[in-house]
Amino acid sequence: RTVYVNGEYLPETEAKVSIFDRGFLFADAVYEVTSVLDGKLIDFEGHAVRLERSLNELEMKSPCTKDELLEIHRKLVELNGIEEGLVYLQVSRGSDGDRDFVFPGEDTEPSLVLFTQNKPGLANSPAAQKGAKVISIEDIRWGRRDIKTVQLLYPSMGKMMAKKAGCDDAWMIQDGYVTEGTSNNAYYVKDGKIITRPLSNDILHGITRKAVLRLAEEAQMQIEERLFTIDEAKEADEAFTTSASAFVMPVVEIDGATLGDGTPGPIAKRLREIYLEESRNSAI
Ligand code: PMP
């Protein structure tokens, strides 16, 4: 695999980042994951805009322009022959060669790393045909989940808790209300209406969420953005999640309660189809 590190395209075994990098020592880094279908990038613009926002919120310098980022994404996709898969991008605050809680000075450059993941069959995943089983867990993450930082230890532990319970993922709960999945936004459907939590600092402003809500509206579906409990979701007709890497993923079980007939619901399936079609058509 050829990866990108600070201006260079290198074999992954030769790519190096300092052990003093603040991404490594302090999780002082932000990231984006852009999916690739038919060798093209899905919603690159949305990811580039959110990256800029994450950097601004953390007063981190931008490592390069949007056009340069696009060029790097495209070059990595081409060099690695990716037809279906992902491009992972990470910007860290870099390092001035020591460990200090205080941010380094203006002359310290951010560190930019990108790599691809080849995922043939991503759009046709058997997991999406089966639907996901989720458990609920307490949301104990920090209060700025709208910033896409690499502090993913708790979501990673949540995923492990789900696996141990024989499930696929976990939905997190704060003050009695569902925030989001470990790596996706959460929705349920009742009597034809799609319910999802409104945007705030409590959840990541999903790029896929934005696209799917727009498409749902265009398809005359009813949407309500409000707080919801896990008990409401357990009583739902269907449920699903959205993310750049799994698109629209139907959810068929929550905390052991089967939704509908236990197979992916019609609205989730329809949204997945429309989203994939529109994404392929607008990919760059
Ligand atoms: N919430 C969280 C916590 C996530 O990690 C992700 C995916 N990175 C999402 C939501 C979905 O965001 P997107 O649609 O931009 O991938």
C-alpha cells in the first residue's frame, strides 16, 4: 500500500511520524473518512468542509488547501487501485520534539497522514442485507463530539462490549436520550416518520446524515429531529444508522428487542438505495 505522509507518497513500511507527535501523545488530532465507489470520492466537499471546522474549533493550522487535499485523495485512490473502499485522513498538531500540555508555537507544522483501505463489495455488504444488532451503553465521551477528534477509545470499547454481547454495535445514551452509535448517527422510524437527534455539540454532524436527511425530504418522507429514548427506539417499526463507511445500515435489534419482523425495514432499505445511487452519480 502506498500512503501519504507530510508531502510524500511512500510504501506504508517506510512512512514515519515522530513519537512526540501530539496525535500520538495527546490524541491532539482530527480525522475524516471518505468512501470510494467506482474509484471516485463520495461527498469529498462535505468532508473537506467538516475537516476545516474541526481544525478551527481546535485552533489547529490547516496543513494544505482543499484542492491539494482532493489531489492527494485522488492520487492515493489511483496508486492503490481502489474501486471500492475508504480514504482515511488525519491531521495532528504535530510536535516540537518534546511532550508538553501547552500547544507548540506557531512555527510547528501540523502533520498530515492519509491512507486507503480497499473494501471490495462495500456497497453490497452482506451486513446491510442482514441488518445490525445494537446494544445501548452510557455515553461517557467528552462534551465536544461535534469535533471529529481521534479520541476513539470509548467508542472502540463500546464496539467491544457489543461484540461480547453477540451484537454489532452500541448506541450511546446521555441523560436518558440516545446520542449516536459508536461510529454513526442513529435513527428510528415509527408510523412512517424518521426520528433522529438534532445537531449540537453532543453528536458528530455526520456528512451522511446531512445527505440522507436531504434525500428523505426530497422523497417526501417525514422527518422529526428531536431527542429520543432507547425505549422508544425499541418499540420502533424499524431503525438504522448512517456513516460514510457503511452508508445507511439497517438496525434490526436493540437491547434484545426485535424490530418489526427482524429484517431490514423498507425505509432504511429505500434510503440506502437512494443514497448509494445519488452518491455514485455525484462522486468526483
Ligand atoms: N457519529 C460518530 C461518532 C462517528 O464516528 C461517525 C463516523 N465517523 C458518524 C457519526 C457518521 O459521520 P459521517 O456520516 O460523516 O461518516
